[in-house]
Amino acid sequence: MSLEAMQVAKVYRHLLKAVVKHIGKDGSKRHFKDFVTQEFRNSVELSDAAAQQKIKLARDYTCLLNSVHHHKELLFSYNIAVDRSDEVKRTLNKSAASVGLQLPEVYQP
């Protein structure tokens, strides 16, 4: 595998990981992942300059997804007039999971 192919595979892996982590992979959001996969498959047929441009675009989009998610987490941690109930719930679930427990679902009438 050439060095260029390894770099393309690395960018593809990072982009897919960011899409799954920050957008999701369930049925209603699967089209994001499918679009990324299709674009990388189509880039094989492009010229070298166009392929390099798409790789740069994929790298930039990965950075954007990660940065927006990180920014949102910072806003939550600074308590900037946002609803923190989801963050508190996530923190409690992580804490419980770290000691091998699972919190029960809260009944909502």
C-alpha cells in the first residue's frame, strides 16, 4: 500500500469515526455515513488534483465536526444558559458504568 493510499485511508477512518460519534449511526442518520462512503468510492475515478482537494475537504470537515462538538461541551461545562439535564444524565451514566452499574430508566407518565 502506497503512502498516499495510507493517508487516504487514515482520513477516511477519522471522518467516519467523527460522523458516527457526533452525528450518529442509527437509521434516520445513516445517510450521512453512506454519503461519506460513496464520496470516497467515487474519488478513485477523479484526477489527482481533484482527489487531493476532496481529501483536504474531508480532513477539514472532520476537524469541523470535532471542533463543534468540543465547543458545545465547553459551553455546557461553563453553564452558558443551556439546559444541562442531558449532560448531567450522561455524567451520571458514565459514573455508574465505571463501577459496573447501570442506572434505571426514569418513569415518565
